[in-house]
Amino acid sequence: MKTRIILIVHFLILTFLTLNAQDKKYNGYINDTHVHLRYESESPYRDGRTALPKDLIRNYNQSKYKRVGVIVMAPTNNIEKTKAQNDSVIAFCKRHSKFYPICSVHPNDEKLALDEIERLAKLGVKFLKLHSITQDFDVASSNVSSIVQKCTENKMIILFDGLNPFDPAQNGKFLMLALQNPESRMIIAHMGGADFHDFAILIALNKLKWFPQNIWFDLSGISDIYADSPYEDQIVWTCRKIGIEHILYGSDFPYTTPEDAITDTQNLGFTDDELSKIFYENSEKLFNSFKK
Ligand SMILES: [Zn+2]
């Protein structure tokens, strides 16, 4: 009888501890810094999921979402379509206040792209997206450098897609861009994906006075790829060494649902305090860091 009581008490304590540990998962405000808006109903995904305006509104209707960055991608050699898309996402975000626009230009549009950045800045746009694979450019090209300079002059933050298995030197090119444009602010999406280890070099660079600490990383995609994998500890370690203050949450919707991306990020192994920074505080600071 006595043994049975001891066993029951042990079971109750274990249950309490387990429930308490689950409760400790971050449950506060969320800024999603990486969400796509596509006006086409044709989906590139096998399960047919879309990113139409109604999909965004439905997926982000909960009050925990405070800011949601909405991305459009500029085509090449079509400045009229580029401008129309940018105007559409700006109008969408004006109608739905928790969303903010992440506009785009194509680096190969050269002067037209630079003029578009100035126009966007005057409209209050704070973020610009560039994507080396889908827009087919080299991060080391002079056109990209001009875009970074123009964005910096206009106090705009650049969100670079950070996945490019076709250019193994791309992460080094990002570091060079950051170094050549110390006043710029860049976010490298997906933290370089499978090459996330490259950014451990920041452990050394950040010790040097001349290296500007002007790169942030979002965990979109990488949290999905490496969820429940042996790499989770390595990602958390790298983020801590780089500086948790420079890590942002993103879902890459519709690539993942917001709920799946949140769960994957929570399960990587960060502390509750770190999750609070990643999900909300860091992006709030970055959002307000360029005073206009
Ligand atoms: Zn994306």
C-alpha cells in the first residue's frame, strides 16, 4: 500500500513538472518578418496552398501577431509590373494595419530600380526584398551594391534571401556587402540554410572594431528543414555565438503555416527569454532602428 502511494505521488510530481515545462514555452507577441503575398491563385506547392490576400488575413487574424512583413518579388525588366506590385502591397498593408510592406526591385533594372527605391521611401516603405535565385543575380554584382547604397541613403532595410546552393560563395559576399556598407541594415533570410555554419565567422569578426554589426538573420525555412534533427543544437549554438539580438522569427508563409513555423522555432532549444527576443523584441528594435 505504502509503495503504491509513493508511486502515485511520484507520478503526480512528474506530471506537474512536465506540464509546467510545457507552459514555459514562449506565449507572447509575435512579429513574423517573412511572409509572401502572391496574387496568382496558381500554387507552386504540391498541396496547392496559396498566399492570396484572403489567406494572409485568415492566417494572421489572432491578436498575438503584432507585425507581419509582407513580401512581393520584382520581375526583371518590367518596371511597370514592379511598381504595380509594390503599390498593391502598400495598399494592402494600409487596409490591414498589422501588416507592413516589404517591396522589391530588380537589381538589373539599374537606374529605374534606384528611382523606385526613392519613390518607395517617400511612401514610407522601410523594407526591400532581393532574391538571388528567383531574380537571377550575383550578390557581388555592382548593381546589388548600388541597391544597398540607395536603400541605406533612404533608411531602408534589405531582406536578402539567404538560400543559394548554386553559389557556394554567397555567404561571403553578404559579409563583404555588410563591410562595404557599414551604415546599412541587412537581414539574411533562412540564415544561409544548409550553409548556416558559415556565419560562425561572425564570432571572430564581431570582436573587431572595424566590422559593422549590421547583419540580422531570420529563422524561416531553416527551422522547418532542421526541426527534430541533430542539427538543432548547432543552430542554437551558432545563434547564441552570433548574438541572439540579431536573430528574428519568420515563417516564409506559405512555405510553412505560421503555426508550424512557431512550433519548429520553439522546439529548436532556445530558452524562453531568447524566444521572447526572437519572436518579438529583436524585430521591434530593428523596425524602429532607422530614424527617418
Ligand atoms: Zn521567402
